[in-house]
Amino acid sequence: MSCVAGCLLLRLFLPFAFGLQLYRECLRRAKYVGSRQHNTELVVDMVRQQFRKHMHETNPDKIQKLKDDAARGLINHILYESEKMSGRKFSQNS
């Protein structure tokens, strides 16, 4: 395989890989949140439904927005957990 073909395959695979990685991380967080609130199945199902709902999306701009929204949700949850553990506020609001 030539370098050009390899690079093209890599460019095609990277968005999928990022999406899969994002999906897995969202499921991990959903399991964690669900275990703390004793509703793991419900929270995991909600995450799966959102990903399934948009799995046939072909518009690159819409896909990027969905990925950004999911990543933002993960970051917000990580910040929330960090604030809870440390007792410090990281956000500028309040």
C-alpha cells in the first residue's frame, strides 16, 4: 500500500475511531453515574439511544456538532466530579 493510500485510509478511519472512543467513554461515564444513583441500566440506555438516533448522520458539520456536544458533556461531568472530590469550584459561574 502506498503512503498516499495509507494516509487516506487513516483520514477516513480517524473520525470513526474518535467516535468509537467517545461512545465508549460516554458508556463508562454512564455506568459510573448509574452506579452512584442506582439506575445504571436507565442511564446507559439513554446514552445508547442518543448514539443510535444519530448513527446514520452523514452531514459532517452535524456529526462534528454531535461529537462536540458529547465531549462537552464528558468534560462537564469530569469537572463536576473533580469539584465534588476537592471541594473547590473550577467554573467561573457562582
